[in-house]
Amino acid sequence: MLITLKIGSRAGCKSVIFWLLILKMCFSFCQVELPKKIVVIDPGHGGKDTGAIGVHGVLEKEVVLKIAKEILNHNHLILDDRIEVYLTRYKDTLISLSDRAMLTRELKSDLFISLHCNAAITGASGMEIFVADKDNPHMESSVQLATSVLGESGRKLGIRERGVKVGNFQVQRETMDFCPTILIETGFVTHVDEGDYYQKPRNIKAVALAILLGIYNYLKSED
Ligand SMILES: [Zn+2]
């Protein structure tokens, strides 16, 4: 219910186009001075590991891969000289968590962003973002990045914000020493509205744009 609003309509599509134009303008003004940043987007699960299975059979592994590809596509369209995006997987294959982390280290990534969807039997909804817990040398910057992404998603799309939380995920433990790392639980595919929401390509695009805008704003604040 909460996130069918702005982008589930023609007004929503206009809103997406509006952001694109704003982003393009910002980028045009800033691109000369800004150094390129490497961002690794990690769509969770894949292959035989479907992740959560939601309403109407929607699969977490497919939702997060679609969002990741849209982030890549939008970045090519808008910010390609500012941010260089790599995915840990580009198709429906299962990559080990260690290999995802190794890729991040070898690319000398500036940011690591893992994408997942939540599941619950309680009817829970909304987006939450995890930062790595103990001994995280990039805790402060990770929280700033998470706050930026969550804020963009909440403000622009009306997604319910469940907050920035600390977690203990392997993929973050193995990347936190090298760069800020966040794990985004984009929404609950088991929730009747959100499961439905993530089956629509326009909503996938909108969430991807909100995440990209959150990344962009975070990097801008770091310059
Ligand atoms: Zn997951």
C-alpha cells in the first residue's frame, strides 16, 4: 500500500524522468573535478539459491538482480564518468560470499552494496539497511551511506523506512576493512503490496534510481 503511490502512476513515471534530468544536470556541472569512484553492487543469492520466495512466487534472487542491472544501466546513462559500477553477478548464477568479497577487494572498490529482500510471516514491510557490526573501521561512513540511500528511498518513493541497523553478515565482515559496506533489504517480498510492487519493472527502475541517488549524494558529501 505504502509504495504503490508515487511511482505506481503516470505521475510516478514523470517523477522518475525528473530525477534523471536533475541527476544529469548535477553531473554535468560537477564532472570535471570529481574523481571516479568504484562501486560494487552485489545482488544476493542466485542459481539454486533463490533467496526468499514471496507472493505470487516472486523470487528474491530475481528482484535483486533486476535492481542491480537497473543501477548499472542508469549509471551508464547519467553518471558514467563519476561512478564505475560493477556487479558481483550479471546473471542467474550462484557466487560464493567469499568470491563476492574477493572481487570487491581486487577492484579496490570505494563502496560495497549488497542487495537483498526480506521475508516474514508477520506482514512486515519496508526497507532496512545493515552496516557491519564489531570492529568495522568504516562504521561512520557506512552509516552515512545507508542513511542517504534509505532517505532517498523513503522520500522519493514513499517506502517505509525501518531504519539503519547493525548486522553480522559474512559478505560485510569480509569487505568492511576495505571500504564502506551496506546491505540493503529493499522490502518484504512476502508482503502482499511489496511482493506485488517488485514484480513491476517501473518500480524496479524507481528503486534502482533511489539507491543510485543515495550513493551519489553520499559521495558528493564526501568530496
Ligand atoms: Zn537475501
